[in-house]
Amino acid sequence: MFQSFEDLEVWKRSCQLAVKIYEVMRDSRDYGLRDQMQRAAVSIASNIAEGSEGSNKEFARYLKIASGSAAELRTQTYIASRVGLIELEQMREIIDECQQISKMIYGLRKSLNTEN
């Protein structure tokens, strides 16, 4: 399946997404929303990595948390766009990537053959 979480495409894309969030929100003066978005983005990749070090059942649980963080980031992205902190095109790109990552997480969870 995979040797290490660094081999997982979903982890790589999650890291790239976190970097994008840091770049997009770098100049935002809304420190609360900026912090929440950065934390949610980092949480996706971090939970994939942390879970991969345990059993399949543990990994599935961490993947579920990562998926929740992706949904959280999508929500925060919609809000950031509506209050004018990010451009519409940036919002679309982030939302699309979150949805793609969520699909990848779902597929990975399904491949673990656990009850979660």
C-alpha cells in the first residue's frame, strides 16, 4: 500500500493546500479567521501523518478527523470570501482542492477495510 505518509498523494496535496492558505491569508488583518484557516489546513495533513503511524482502525479515525478539518476549511473559506478577505477565484480554487482532498481521504478510508 504505502511505506510512509510521505508517499501518500493526499498528504502531499494537503501540505500544498496548507502552504496556499498561508500565502493567501498572509496579509489578512483578520487574525482570528486567518488563524482558524491555517490551523484547519495544517490539521488535514497532520492528521493523515499521525494516523498513518498506527493501526488501520486508528488511521481510519484520524482520516475522519482530517476530513472534518477539510470541511471546516471549506466553511471558513466561504466566510473569508463573503467578507472580502479573499478573491472569488482564490475561494473557488481552495474549495475545489478541499473537495478533491476529501474524496481522496474517503477513498483511503474505504481501502483500509475497517468499520469506521
